Amino acid sequence: MMIQFFIFLLLFSFMNLILSYKHFLILLLNLEFLVLITFFFMFFYLMNFNYEYYFSMVFLSLSVCESALGLSLLVLIMRSYGSDYFLSMNLLW
């Protein structure tokens, strides 16, 4: 039952990631939702088989680094282009 719920959340998040590609901030929020789903799935998996939770803490620290990198890219794009709207950016310059 729990695995079906996680699969549903993953599919919903991937669908949302594909359909909302216009703003960079929404893409970052969807990616963080994917990371949280993966973390909870991994935590419950490790809890079910009585493994240690060290790997989940490493994963959580790497996801924090990933989110900080995404926010710094968002600030860079906002300062360079004035908005996070992808279609207003000319990627070829």
C-alpha cells in the first residue's frame, strides 16, 4: 500500500515537472518534491529492513547542497534576465 502511494507521488511529480516548464522556481520546487519523495521512500525502506539510517542522512545533506545550488542559479538568472520565465531568455545570446 505504501509503495503504491510513493509511486503515485513520483508519477504525479514527474507529470507536474513536465507540464510546468515555464518558470524556473516551479521547476526547482518540483525537483525538491522529487527529492523529498525519494528520501521518504528510502527512509521507510531502510526502516522496514532494520538497516542503519546513515545513508539517509548523507542523502539529505546532498539534497540540501543541491537545493542551495538551485537557489543560487535562480538568483543569478533573476539578476541577469530580470525574471525566471524561460521563454523570455535567449539561450543562444
